[in-house]
Amino acid sequence: MTTTDPRTDSGRAVARADDLLSELGLAGDPLGLGGKPGDHRVVVAMSGGVDSSVTAAVLHRAGYDVVGVTLQLYDHGAAIKKKGACCAGQDIYDAKRVAEECGFPHYVLNYESRFREAVIEEFADTYLAGFTPIPCVRCNQTVKFADLLTTARELGAVCMATGHYIQRVDGPNGAQLRRAHDAGKDQSYFLFATTHEQLDFLRFPLGHLDKDQTRRLAEAFDLIVADKPDSQDICFVPQGRYVDIVEKVRPGVSRPGEIVHVDGTVLGSHEGVIHYTVGQRRGLKIAIGDPLYVVKLDAATAQVVVGPREALAVDRITLKDINWLGDEALADGVPVRVKVRSTRPPVDAAFSVDGDEIAVVLPGGEEGVAPGQACVFYSAEDDGRVLGGGWIAKTSATAAAASGYRLIG
């Protein structure tokens, strides 16, 4: 760790920053690597935002051999200038400035081709198939926690740190993933696909903080991004218009079809299933007196199925591509808590395993569960622990069917 004369203004500022680091539990060896911090090279994934910038500044102040890496993921017109984006334009410049002012090396890696293939094209194809994608998870899964981790190892790093709000703790059977201390900032839903191998290499220094504390650190280090707003929406989607991206990537593929009530009545027409998502109420442009919701999207028949709110209820979710982080094997009947949307609290569920098919059964049911989204698992005994998750392949609504709402098709 470098020292500064405490009698100067800069020295007093550094002393205040060090006091704050001690107060927030980030002094000494905050990554728990042992030995001298300077003996450990740490790659910090820097998006250009306040969280990753603070992470890099804190670890550099602790004395680690920090190397900042920013990925250039896209570069198409309006998206570059979009406020609250990341990994393009101004954000790359901000990350570089933070590194220069703190005094550690910084590299920009062009991952545009990989990002387009693994995230943007997959995003478009998922929408066209009638599913609702989560590109942030795919980005973490394929680009940041796969390709970038490989690069970090090639740079000689012993670990990679990010500014995500999630916690990694050492358990009796290896590293565990746990929800962030700040429930409002917790990002566990978007990191469920983190594998055991990746978790061994990753560190999340901000997981025990809240956002106000992070901004206090940014101000203490006098970072240029201290007042920068948080990222909003999907980084590569200008003005939040998902349809524009789908039509740009797959022009002319979307086709019109019918809007059909769950009882089979044709209520109107639409210009493509990409304009809808399960649970949607607004923008249907049809009215029968009672509120209607999108219950199902059928890309094969180009049908948008709508119905009353009761028809949204599902109590069985079939999953695919499961990532399991539990100590014991995933088995039939094992209780668990699950989140089916990032903004929902975990609810009680149990696994149903029938051969190769793995599902979760929700006794209390859930509304608006969209295929293509994630179902994230938390421990039934301690729902602070993340046990992984899977992608929602399909849902069934036995409770809804018993009430007279059986989906057509």
C-alpha cells in the first residue's frame, strides 16, 4: 500500500478514505488471499460504472497488483450515447480515466463478435421463439465469466473481481454464493449460472455493502464516476426498444397472427409475438370489459393467448440447462425456495425429478412466469444461499385448469 504525507490535503483525503475502508470491512486483505496483497495479481472487470470503479480503487489501495479490463461489447449508433449503458463509448473512457487516476494498468478488449453471437443474436432468436430472454445472464454466462475469466488467467491473475452485489463465502464444501447484504441491489438472480469452477476464481468485494456506502467510497477516492447513474435496462438496446433490435438482427422474420382468448375466441390481430411477453397487460389494444393479460405466446402458430388474471397462475415449471451449486445432489422432493423474476421474493417450492425432466412445483402458485426467464434456487433453510438455477422451458397450470382455464393448443 502506498503512503501519503498526512499533513497535506491529499494526505488527509487518503487518511479519510482509509478510515472508511476500515469502517466498511475493506482494509487489509479484503479478498482473503493471504500473504502480501502486492504478491497477488487481481484482474478487475471494469464496466465504466461506479461499482466496478470502486472495486478497482479499493483493491488498488489495499496493495493488490490490480489490472483493469474493460470489454468493448457493442458499437452501433444510438446505443453508444445511451445514458446508463455499459461497455461502449463513454463508459470505456470512464473506466480508463479511473485506472489512470488511481495508477494501475487498464486494457480494453474487443469482444464485439463474441457478444453479438452469444448474446445479441440469442436475444433476438429467443424473442422470435415466443420466449422472454435475459441477456444479462447470458452475458455473464458466456462472455464475462467464461471468456474474460480465461483472459484473466492468461494475464497471471489469481482471481477476478467484479462490482456485482452478491457475496462469495468459504463454506465447508468449498465456496458458496450468497445474496447481497442489500436486498434492493442483490444480483443473485442474474448470476445463478456461475459454476463451482468460476466461483473459485471470482471475488465480489462489494457484496456486503449497500449502494450509499459504495458511493461514499467513490467520493472518498474522488473518482470521476462518483455521481454517475446506475445502468438501466439492457445495455445494447437504445431507448429500451427491444423490438428494434430483434428486427435489426433478424429482419423480416416476425409475422402477424391472432390474439386469442383462453376459451378459443379470436379477439383481434397482432404484428408479431416479439411485441408481447407473458404477464403483459398494457398495449394489447383489445377490450372485453375485464382486464386481460398475455397468458401464452405460441410462435409456431403466431398466436398471442390472453385471459383473466387467474389464468396466469402456474404451479409447475419445467427447467433446462440447470446449474446446481448445492452440497448434496439435486433430487426429487427436495424443498427449495425459488425466484422466477428478479423483482420477486423467493417462494416455497420442491423439486420434481422424472428421468431427465427436472421441474419445480410451487404449492402456492406463481403468476406471469415466462418461458425463457430464469428460475433461481435458494436454500429452503437459509434463503440467503444461492443454489443455482435453470432456464424456464415451459410451465403448467393445474390449479388454473381446475378453475376452468385450460390453455388452448
